[in-house]
Amino acid sequence: MSKPAQPGSLHGQFLRWLLIPLIMLVVVNAFSVYNNALEAADLAYDRSLLSSARALGERVAIVDGKVTVDVPYVALDSFETDTLGRLYYRVTGIRGEYVSGYEDLPDLPRNAARSDVYPALVHFFHAEYQGQPVRVAALHQPVYDDQMRGIALVEVAETLDARRGLSRKILIDTLMRQALLVLAVAGLVWLALHFVLQPLLELSQRVAEREPTDLSGFSPDLVHHEVRPLILAMNGYMQRLDQLISSQKRFIADASHQLRTPLTVLKTQAELALREQDPEAMRRIVESIATTTDTTVHLANRLLTLARTGHGLAAADMASLNLADLARTVCLELALPAVRKQVDLELDAPPAVYLHGHALLLQEMLSNLVDNAIRYTPAGGSVTVRLLQEGKQLRLSVCDTGPGLSAADQEKAFEPFFRASGAQHTNPGGSGLGLAIVHDIVMLHHGQIRLSDACPQDNSHTRGLCVTIHFACLAPPDSAILPPGISPKPTEHHDN
């Protein structure tokens, strides 16, 4: 199973989430700035290109019925010096005849749009000349004399080196400023995170300095508002951990106290057996040792079950199961002890009622309830186990006609090792753990349990006890899980 990816540094995460989108925005902005720089360079250099075309156009004239031009090369050289580019020109006459300049200069495209920036009748377009990209200004220049008039075409082309150089300079300057801005933002974010995380660093220092036994909570005011849910969750966890440790301490203390007595009795009986010479007396002592051993084993098993449910170790083994099948199995297992004691054992349950639970623990719960009811019910009495589905709730009740419990004893009945007054005579082998185990199993399954009198006092000499448990009910699954050795029984009612 692969390990989950570690979150890594908060500084690094924050900087990545901030800087990566910021750098992407810088790239998009740089592209936009470069295009704007090209447009600005074209606008600036087009003005100079138009000035050159106008200077040539003013020297176009009609002499002896022909269009002529007197080109001032000094002016063109000066213009090339100012723009740092190479200039080419061509003058075309009224009838489209070549007049002067570079005859192979690209012609004005038919679809070239007229410039709206300048009032003159001029067109600007991009072309390629002598293997270099050029920007061309085509100016329509009116010419006339006393005998004829018309429109001559003056074209001036300029290489794009100067324009691209200006655009690159604007782009580089912009990128440098934005890079400095990104670095400044990263530095400020780093410093801000350092100060923002200071309360967490102080909290970690307090945690490191705490004693191992100190599980008291931390004040949420120590950290920022956004981190307080984490502190509250930690406090809740430490509170539950403290309760678990306290429960373990009580369990160990109670278990050692309860086991000390039967172990002492076993040791005493063994010493007596070693000193006894009479075989018959020794046999009686060994029988007593066997009885004490059974009691001790029973107590140890109850303690282990209580520890397992109390520590929540069975939560991972829960599945959908049919509680009616478990109840039928338990009643069949305890039918013989009920018959021997002349107790009528009755089960009233539908064919199937489902819940999400741990099969072995629920079977232990039912066994404890039914076994206790049989033990405390006198001969001729009855024990009734009922299962009833009430909407989304499942009600389980185990009622007997035994001596019952007083109101005061009912409040303490779920405490480990508690035994009601008179219980030692009714059930001398009891450990006081049965109802405590039942209570913990019910709590593990998020159920509710209560005790009540089974028989009204004015109609019977016996109080009786009724244990009622409520669970959340599940819809019938495709298959329910049962513990090993348990098979579904179709029986709905069982009497002994």
C-alpha cells in the first residue's frame, strides 16, 4: 500500500500557489506588452515614414508632359540615420509608369486599408524586400500643371530592425520591472508567513515542554481563528485519550482486586491438598480447586471481553448481520440450562432483523442477558426474549420473573463488579461483570439500554427485571455475516 503524499513545506506550498499563477500572468502580460510595443513602434515610425514620403511627394512634378522627381539623397540618408533602418523608395507616374527609385519594390496590395490616423491619402502595409521584412508607406500625391493633372504614387519602405529593437527594449524593461515585482512579492510572502506561523511555533514549543501525563487542553486563543478547529479537535482527542487511560487504570485496579481473591483461594487449596493424606479429603479439595479454577477462568474471560469492548478494539470488525439468527442460536444454546432449572425460555422474534455490528460481541451480549436471567429466575419462572422492529429502530428486550433490582441498584447495575444485595445467595458464582459487558457492547454499537421492573409489585411477589435495548436498524442486505458455527434458523418462537 503506497504511503500518502506528504504536504511538504507550508512556505513552499504557499509560494507555489502564489508564484506559479503570478508568473503565468506575467507571461500573458509580457505577450500583451510586446504586441502593444509593436503597435506603438509602428505608430511612431510610421509618422517618420510618412514624413519621408511627403518630402518625396513634394518634389514630384510634371515637366514637358512627364512626371519627374528630384530626390534629395542627403535627406534620405539623414532619415536612415535617425531611424537606424534602411530606406527604399519608388515613384510611379499618373499612368502607372515607373518614374524613379527601386523599380522592384513591392506593389500596393489591392486590399490594403487606408490609414485612419493620418488625414493624407496614405496606405501602410507590411511586405518583404530583398529578403528582409519591410514596412511600406504608399502616398497618393496629386500632381498637375497647366496642361495635365493626376495622382502619382510615392512609396517609401523601411526595414523593421529599428522597430523590433524598440519593441524588444520596451519588453525587456517591462519584464525586468515585473521580475523585481515577483521577487518582492515572494519575499514579502515569506516574511508574512514567518510572522503568521509564529503562534503555531509557540504552540509546538508548549506541546514539547509538556509532561507525558498532562492531557489538559490548549486554549484556542493561542492561535489564529482559522487554526482553532484544529486545536479544538486536539483538545477533544486528548480528552478522549484521558478518559481511555483513566478507564484502563480503573480496569487494571478492579481486575487485580477481583483476581486476587480466587487466586489466593487456589493457592490455599493447593497447599491443603499437598498436606492432606486422606485420599477422599484430597479428592474433595481437588474438586474445590476445579470449581475455583472454573470461576477464575470465567472471571478472566469476562474481564477480557470487558477490556475489548471498553477500548473499542472490535469496531473494525463490524458488518451487517441478522440479530434474529443470533438470538435463536443463543436461546438454543441455553435451552438445556433453562430446562434443568425448570425455567420457561421463550423467544419472540421475526425471521430477520438487520443491524451493523460485531457478531461475536452481540452474541456475547445476548448470552450474558439470557444466562443472567436464567440464573436469577427461580424454578417455575420464565424468561422472555423479544425482538421487534419499530420503523428505523430495533428493540431487544430480555425479561425475567426473578427478584429484580431496586431503583438504587438499577442505577449502579452497569458498573463493573457491582453486585446487588442478595445476589450472592441467588447467584454465588457471579462476577458482577455481566451487565457492564452488555452496557459496553451496546455503547460500542451506538445503542441505548435501560432497566425496568418486569412485573408490577401489586400483582406479583417478584419484581422481575426487564433489560431493553434499542439499536439503529438496517435494510436487509444481500447477505448477512454470522460468526463461525452460527447458521440461520427459521424458527420464530421457542419455548422450554
